[in-house]
Amino acid sequence: MHETAEDAMEETMRMLHVYADFYRETLAIPAIIGQKTEKEKFAGAKATYTIEPMMHNGVALQGGTSHYFGDGFTKSFGITFTGRDNTLQYPHQTSWGVSTRMIGAIIMVHGDDNGLVLPPKIAPIQLAIIPIAQHKEGVLEKARALYDTLSSQFRVKLDDSDNSPGWKFAQYEMKGVPLRLEIGPKDIENNQCVLVRRDNREKTVVSLDQLSTEIPKQLEAVHNALYEKALENLKEKTHTAHTYEEFLDIAKNQPGFIKSMWCGDVACEDKIKEDTGGVKSRCIPFEEEHISDVCPVCGRPAKHQVYWGRQY
């Protein structure tokens, strides 16, 4: 709760950007940021702000919301404080939060046909060590020595089970482990190992003396590649509609977001949802584009540019 509307709005916006930063910097997921329309805002709120990431299939997920309630609820429930002028006043409220739907976002944005693909910063295991021909002399000992050295810097799993290397490769790919370290007898002779990225299966031969510096580079490369891939998907599946016929055609035939203008009338939102079988406004972006002068639905003067789409 806050003493003034200005303080409450400052916190509302700050938390929205905390969510957006976390999605980008930790989960490697880009998102559209903006304000919900009156129809889509939280009931009782004066304003609702949202981040809207796009899943791989073009469907939106409301990634996190931040609401400004004003003093409406505090008046309803009789919540007061003594202000600086020694009078009873009603505080201004905010409400914000994200949920376990972020887990769904990670799966649906980054996953592939072989299982999870986890961003390195949140992966329970960042590096899986797989000994090759582990029953040969010295292999397991070297793998365990690497584990002891690297586990102080990274989240590491050493798989010294009797399963075949191929089985282990598939296992940790399915779990989405960002990096795999393979080491066998010939690698030990050459003081090297092989690092394999989960996102693109790229293999790199690395000197054992350089692992402590090479692994962070590889993990950062995985994060950046996941983000760029998701961003490219967002761009490719975001379409612009100038007319209502164009809007309906995109909604029917092309998955993703639709950018168009809007007059601000709820009736036009309702018509879009009805005519498309579920497309709704996602948000009014903070940085609006001027696509046309009129609302494509009714032809009246446009007030805002809106992102539209289907949602989970």
C-alpha cells in the first residue's frame, strides 16, 4: 500500500519491468509489454499492465501482470492510515505477481521434439559429465576429478551408471541439460574433452585446462541463442492488419500476434473475438505504431495500436 497515487504507480511499473527483465535475462524469453484494455484489465483495477510472451506455436501466454487499484478497495474495506496532516486517509494499492505458468512458458518456448531445452540460469543441472568407456582404467577417476573441480562453479551431474553413453545422451537431452561433457580414454591422453550444447548439438573440443573459462562462455552462448531464436519466432509470427478482411484472414490462416489499430470501443473487441473464434486483445504496447488512422472493425478514428492473439 502507498500514501500517494504516484508512489503506487511507480511500484506498479517497476514490478512490470522486473518481470520483463527476468523473462529476458533469466528465462531467455522475449515479451510484448503494455497495458491491458478496459475489457481485459483486472476487475476493480484502475489499470492493468502485462508482459505477453509468445509460445513456439504462436499462442500468447500472459506472463505476468501488475495492477494499480487506486484507493477503491481500501475505501470498500475501511483501510486507513494517518497522513502527514494528521487526518485519516485511504492508501493506494497495487497487486502484482507471476505464477508457475512460467514453467509452461519455458517448455513451450524452448522445448523441442527431444524434450526440454532449459535456459542455463535456471537449469537444475547445467553440465552433465558422461564418461565414455568408463570401465577402462582411469576414465571414471578422471570424470570424478572433473566433477569435484567443476561442481564448485557449476551445477554438475556425473553419470557413472552402467547405462550406455547413447542412453545417457538421450536422457540428459530429454531433461534439457544445457551442456554435456564427454570424456574417454583418448580424450584423457590428449588432455581434452568434448562439450556438446543442448540447443543446437554443436560439439567443441576443449582443453581440460580451459574448462573453467570455456564452460561459462558456452552457457552464455546457449542463453543468447535461445533468446534470439525465441525473438525471431516472435517477429516471424507477428502480422500487421490494415483492414478487417486482412485481420480475419490472418486470424484464420497464420498463427501468432496481429497488430492493428483500435477505436477503444469494447463492442469492436467483442466482435473480433466472436468473428475469429477466440482472438482477444493482448495489450496496448507502450511504444505504439501508427498503422492507419481508423479502426479496421468499425471504421471510426483509431485511438490505440493493439496486439491481438489467441491465448492459453
